[in-house]
Amino acid sequence: MVSPFRIMKLPSFVFVLMVVAVGITSMSKTNGAISNDIGKKIERINKRGPYLGIVVPNSYEMNPLLNSSSFVADGEFPFLDFSGRRFRFGVLGNQKIIVAMTGLGMLNAGITTQLLLSLFNVKGIVHYGIAGNANPDLQIGDVTIPQYWAHTGLWNWQRNGDGANDDLALESSGDYTRNIGYLRFSDYNNATENGEPIENFLNNVWYQPEEIFPIYGTPEVRQHAFWVPVDKYYFIVAKKLEGLKLGSCVNTSCLPRTPVVVRVQKGVSANVFVDNGAYRSFLNTKFNVTAIDMESAAIALVCIQQKTPFIAIRALSDLAGGGSDLSNEADIFSSLAAQNAVYAVVEFVTLLFS
């Protein structure tokens, strides 16, 4: 596995550039600064902090938290709109929080998290939502808390005809690596010749680490990260969630067993909705992955660069690619998974600052 902080010379990760672009377009056109009105509101809000940031992908997953009896919206500043994002303020349990909805995918998640950390006095990030499941030992409704997250959508796609021992394009100059591993498409051909897979024109894709620019590093000197750890203390506190009572039924449809909260080793994210059993099995076998989503790794990458404590709590909504004995599993139990994630978040925040 490549060192998470190996220095290499590559272009910047695209969503960091987009964060800068979004920030610029939201500035005042006259003097290049945040407008006086917004600036004063942010200053007043920050004086009441610090806050715990709660980051969630969409309204489907956010609304159960906003509707929870544990959440009380701020009477003076219920929300602030900035650069296309709405930041909601309130108290969860006894903790001041800012709730931000990202939207779908890595780019949205990265932009929203960077804006949250740049604008407001935030002491940590809790991200939650639902996820696909790559671990057949777990079931729908279980809440998973991975210790490490990786972005598995950054590839070097190898030229057809080259093999595992051949250099990748630009590898000799230090731009890419084969240390993480690859996916060989011919392993999934239906046809074989003499018991061996027939060559596939798609050849191999090699997984690559992200480049990061930490605030404690030297500007424009890149470091690399593939497996990004969550905050050590947050992960210790998360163990106390084991045994938390979760929901198991939607109307008259009930799961085979009561869902549980479990800490797991790894989760992965990419701008891909994984509903393919073969790829699910590959991720689980190759990387020991449990949760598969489209946002968590982007938030983890922003937080590690900003030196901000982070954890992701993801409830399983389906076995990615199928294979369960439950029909229409995601359609039936997604709302249950979202609610179970909220139960876990509320309890986690209570335990974190108790």
C-alpha cells in the first residue's frame, strides 16, 4: 500500500480547484470580498461557536434528523444561504451544530465541506447517510462506521497489450503508481481459452491515491493519500454505539434480524452507483471493503487536509449488485436505513461530548 503522505508531482485534485472557483463566484463583484451583510452574519454566528458540522448527502437522509425531537433549530439564525448551499444551525442534544446538505457525488461533497470549514468555526465533522454493502456477512439496516476511507474512482487505465509488469504511462516520472493494485477486466470474461481468460480490450485499471495539500504542509508541494483514517478519538467513541437499538421494520416488512451498529475496517467512495455483484465482490476481496458510497471519501480528503476531526456513519440500504433473499430490498428498506443512520448520529453526538 502506498504511504498516505508520499510526496509526488501531479496536478491538483479537481474538486479543490472547483472549491476555489465556487468561492470566487460567491464573492462581491465590487471588491472581491464576502458582502458586508453576509460577513456580519457569519461573524455573529461564529462568535456563538464552535460548532460540530453534520454533513449529509441529500434531503432524503437529512430530513429525519431535522424532524428528530433531539434537534432544535436556532431561533435567531435557523439557516444561512451561501454559494448555492444552505447551512442550518441548531442544537442536537446539548451540542451546537451546523447541518449542510452536499448533493450527490464527490465534487459536491468536497465543495460543501470546504465551504463549511472555511466559513464557520467548526471543530469536527460527522458525515452520515446510507450506503451499498459489499460485505455479505452484514445485512440491510446495519449501521457501519469504517476506520478508513478511500476514493476508488481515480484510475490509470492501462494500454491494451501491456501487462501487470509493464510500466504505466508516466509512471517512470513518478506520476503514477502500481502499489495499490489493479482490476483486470479479463478476469470477468464469460469465455475462456484453455482454461484461461481471453484477452479483453479494456485491459487493466490501476487504482491511484489522491494528491492532497494539507494546511500544515508547504503550498504547491503535494502529498498523497489513498486510505484516509477517521479521527482516532471519534472512532473509539463509536464503539459505544454497539448495542444501540435500531429499527427493523417498514410497515409490515421486517428484516430477518434486528440491525446492529458495527465498526468496520474500510469504506470506499467514487462517482459510481455500484449495483454490480462482481465489482462488489472484487472490492470486498481486494480491499476488505464494507460500505460503498459516493461522498464519504471526498469529505475525508478535505478534512485530512484541513486537519479537522472526521467520522462517517453509513447505514446499509442494499447488498450492492443484489444477492439477498429480500426482493426489492433498497426500495423497501432505504427509509429504514436512513432513519437508523440518524439514530446512530444522535447517539454518537451525545456520547462525543458527554
